[in-house]
Amino acid sequence: MNKGELLYEGKGKKLFLTDDENVLISEFKDDLTAFNAEKKGNEAGKGALNCKISTQLFNLLEKHGIKTHLIKTLDDTHQLVKKVKIIPIEVVVRNIATGSLSKRLAIADGTVLPFALVEFYYKDDSLGDPIINDEHCLLLNLVKSESDLEELKRLGREINAIMKGFFAERKLKLVDFKVEFGVDHEGAILLSDEISPDSCRFWDADTNEKLDKDRFRQGLGNVKVAYEEVLKRILNH
Ligand code: UDP
């Protein structure tokens, strides 16, 4: 499949057209951003690590019946994916309070939540991705109907249940994560974008050491070492 014209460039990936109008090539970049792109960085090899980690997790989820945009991985940094129209809602699922949840509601950092909390954020950089509720989603026509919102919540919870158990077996706590969904040309809702240490928080089960993008955001160093550790645990279970 030929890599055609650049269709879109985001913070972590580029999307290219292909000969097939329903298929795109996704390229994982080495760039890192934090706090709405105010803090920028670059970590050689990060794109390849995220591509491998995301491929493993999408394959795991597919195995459990979650439909995704992934067709196949082409090389270290490229995936062949189904073209979708991204639903501009970031679906965040949390098992442990930290980050913006702790700040907004004064829940102590590290508090284990009594149930998986699902939140919606409006995917709009110029507004700083604000938190929104179901009615905001309908008001802004971000989805067709209320049942689509229920489906996003159900998928978020199911993805969480599958990944939480998978990472627990690998001595990693899945603290929280963000997923995005898209609608394909047949109207199906597919898990899209990526799932990686850029979009999830992973804490070591024994030490609570952070093994995700917070190492960059909080200037803790060893970003690539942490991402390598996550991939190693995924592969060498
Ligand atoms: N997240 C993301 N992209 C965003 C915002 C959040 O991937 O634009 C992920 C983040 O990595 C974390 C979860 O969503 O796993 C919850 O993030 P939070 O709301 O706590 O915001 P943060 O403290 O990361 O700014």
C-alpha cells in the first residue's frame, strides 16, 4: 500500500492517504507534548515504542471483541488503519485518582476509586479540551444520539476491564487512560487513535513508579526507559 499525501498531523501521529479511500497509514512520531502542547519535547524511538505497544493492545482488545480501526502494522512506526471520522470526544476512564481529577475535586492523589469512572472531554485544543457531560455532547452534536454516548461509556468500561486485568498480571496498575472512537464508512463505531504510555498512566504495582508520559510532563527523566519497560512487560509475560 503506497503512502500518499499527508492528510492530518496531530501531536503524536501523522495520517497519510493511500490508494484505497477507506484506508489510511498512521505514522507514530517521536514528539512529546504536555499541558496542551505548552511543553514540547522529542524522544528518539518513542514513536516506534508507542506503535508496538498500541498494536499489542489493539490486538488484545480485538481478541476480546472490541472493534478497532487497526488493519495491520506495516513496520516499526507505521500502521494500516481504516479511515474513520473521529468523534471529537476524549473518553477517559479512571481507576485511581490523580492528575486533573485530583486537582478538580480535591481527591487525594492515589485514591483507589470505588468503581471505574468514565468522563467525556471535548476534543478541542483551542478550548483546552474541557470536561463535558452527556447533554453538552448532544448540544454540540458530537454524536447522533444518546445511545451513542451509552455505547462510548460501555466500550470505555469494557476496554478498562480487559486492560486492567492484563496489566495487573504484568505488575502494572492501569491508573487511567484516554481513548478515542471513530465512525467508519459503514457507520460502525471503532476504537481509533492509539493506546500507549502517551495516553495511559501506568504505575509499577510494587513501587508506584510512574512508567508513562508523566515522566516527561513532570520532568522525571528516563522517558524512553519507562516506555521500553511497559513494552517488555506486555511481551515477556
Ligand atoms: N490524556 C490524554 N490526552 C489528553 C488528556 C488526557 O491522553 O489530551 C490521558 C492522560 O494521559 C491520562 C488520562 O487521560 O492517562 C487522564 O488525564 P487527566 O485528565 O488527569 O489530565 P492530565 O493530568 O494528564 O493533564
